[in-house]
Amino acid sequence: MKSEENNPRRQFIKKSAGAAASFSMLSGIFPNGFINLTGPDTEIAAEKPTSSPGALKRIAVIANTYRNSAHADVIITKLFVGIPTDDGMVAPQVQVVSMWIDQIGANDTGVRIAKMNNTPLYPTIAEALTLGGDKLAVDAVIYIGEHGDYPNSRLGVKMYPRMNYLEQIFRVFDASTKSVPLFSDKHLAYSWLDSKWVYDRAQELNVPMMAGSSLPYCWRDPMLVHPLGTKISEAVAIGYASLDAYGFHVLEILQCMVERRAGGETGVASVQGLTGDAVWKAIDDGKISKELVEAACNSVKNRAPGSMRDIVKDPKAVIIRYSDGLKGAILMLDELVKTGWAYAAKTGGKTVATEFVLDDSMSYSHFSYLTLNIQKFLVSGKPQGPVERTLLTSGIIDMGIRSVVDGGKERKTPFLNVKYSAAGIEPILPSAPRPTGQSIGPWPPKGYEFIIPDKFKK
């Protein structure tokens, strides 16, 4: 067990407890305050308010849609009312001062939540960032570009308007001659060309930017973090559902692990997307390691018993050949792993594997740890995960889907020469192997019962 001095996650949560107490209205939502409910180390005591809300970082939220269980809900609602973690409720260090929602439907909850917290909704993205004025008037921006009713491309990919809305954000930065931290949920964009434009524009304007999936920040059973400089010869990540929506998450699992290898990230030389029997043939031919696939699947606690070939009806895979020779792959094995996620690698002459564990309770607390990392980034200006990771995963999944549509033809990808290092980045991760304590409830807070997802309603 780490001591208090050597446990940066506990130190962070301890400091956060006092900062968010400045939201005095939260004391009525969580009567017990922001405390460590079950932690084995020094208990975190709730502190009395020490600053006014104006001292908190002012955040503009831009969202495609905001409804129960959508990404806007499971991230932004926590920044309004508190962040449930294994160690208790962590109070927000930011204040959401403006919102813009693209699609407001009958199932919307965002408008109601904004009103409850005296947060104005603006008619345009620019006005949300300028608070109705002429210049940027917030300290940071969160764009939740997931969910909503948007058309599919000719490749069957949902064409989320991420580049379009990020460009509107960048315009405000440009016109204001000032950039602030910007978090963008999931892919940078639905295509490589758009993703690269977003990245290049952010670089041009010196925008501190962080993006991507919640999976790199969730529980791992057993805990596995490759030390920087680890020699990795081959790695796979396992998930389920479509390559478009969930294949991206699996790629972020793979990439957050292999980017720590000796030499750092060097880019991707080729990508090949496969479905059906072609996946099994790739395993038989050694293009994908059968040993690693089995090790990853066996780490999933709720995997189905039996042979994967007998169980999985429509396997999908993306094979990645990295520029430095590393062999990588992701596989979507729906019926076998059900709702499980996992990773396995060959390193130092041995096979290591772990399950990436999500919280299936009402609080969706894997998004709590993503939110902790977003919050720390917005406050410090230092990304908790390299945006280059998400640039690369956005490109890989685009090329993988294009390869599938093209009959599984391998695509050379010299343009995915994305080089970066994970050195100096220390994300906040849960220390327990699976959700516990406040992470699994009670949730939602008092007065927010209307956000309970339908699947949890009796």
C-alpha cells in the first residue's frame, strides 16, 4: 500500500475536496460532504468553503446533445454536482458558466440541469465562449462531440460534426488572440483528413488540447502500467460492438499501453481491417497472435465459456503494423467477451494481460476518472494524455474501416507518421482493480433523480 506522501492520486483528491466545497449548494445534494468514504489510508475530511465560485476556472461546455447516459451527462453532470470515485465524492474545481447544445430533444436533460445551476445556454458556440461578448471570456472549453442524430457516410461511419464545431471554437481563439485548454471527447473527427486538420489548427493556435476515450483512465484487473521504455514486440486489445463507435475505444486501450514502449511512439506503417472468417485466418496465419488473443479474453471475468470460433458470429479486427516493427491488433468479439475490454502483450519474453474494467452502475464512474483527468488538465493546462494518441487512433480507425470496405486490403499509411512520447504524463488512475466505494453509489445525487437511465428504473 502506498503511503500518503507517495500516492499522488490521494494527494490530488485531498486537495480537490477543499476546492469544490466552494459550491455551497452541493452540501444539500450530498449531505455527507466530499469525503473519503472507504479509503484504507488517511481519511479525507470535507473542508468548509474557502473561496468564492468566481475563483474557480470558468468552463464553457459545447455538446452535440445532453440526455441521460450520453457522454455530456456522464461527464458534465459530474462537474456540476461532484465526481464519484472509489475514495468518495470529489468536488469540482471548475464552474460551468455557459453551455451550447446542438440538438435538444424530448429526452434532453441538459437544459434542466443548466437551469438548476444558473448556467446560461447560448444560441451559438461563439456566444457560449464569449459569454455574449466580443472576445473569449472563459478559462477552458469542453466539447462533447458524441451522440446525436447525424447522417452516416458512404463508409457507414456516423459523420459527427466534430471538425465543424471545433473550427468554430478555434475561430473564437483566433479572433481573441488567446487560446485556453480544450478537451474534445472521443475521436478528433470521423475522418483522418479532418482529424489532422483539427490537430494542425490546434498546433497553429498553441491550444493546449486533450482528447479521447474514457478507457485509458478506468480500472485494470490486474493493475498493469508498462514502465516507460518497456520492450514490447506484439500487443492486442479486445472489445465488442462496431468498429466505428467502439473500435475507437479498443484502439485507445492499445495505444495508451504501447505508447510507453522503448523509443516511444513512432507512427503506423500500415493498417488492415478484417471481418468474418478473414479474422480467424489472420490468427491461423500468425498475423494476429492467438496466444495474446486468448490471454486477453481469459482476463475478462464475464467472458463466455467455450471456443471463440463457435461463439463469435461476426468477428472484426484491425491489424496495425507500427513503423518500428511492433505488431498490434484490435479485435471485436461480441458474444465472447460480452461487454468486456482487455489487453495483452509480449514483453520481456513473457505474456502479460489485463482486463480494462468499466463501472456498470448508475454513476458510470469510469467517466469519473476521465473527468478527474479532464479537470486537472483544465486547471493546470497540462494534458493528462497526449493529444497525439487520439490523432493516431482517429487515423487508424478511419483506415481500418476503409480497409474493411475495400475487402480487407492492407493500406499503407506513411501519413500516420505520428511520433510522440508519453514521458512526463501521469494520469489519475484508480488503484483498486474494480469499482468500489462511492464509485458504485449512491447515485444520482438528491434532486437529480430524473437522470436515472431507463435501464435502471424499476
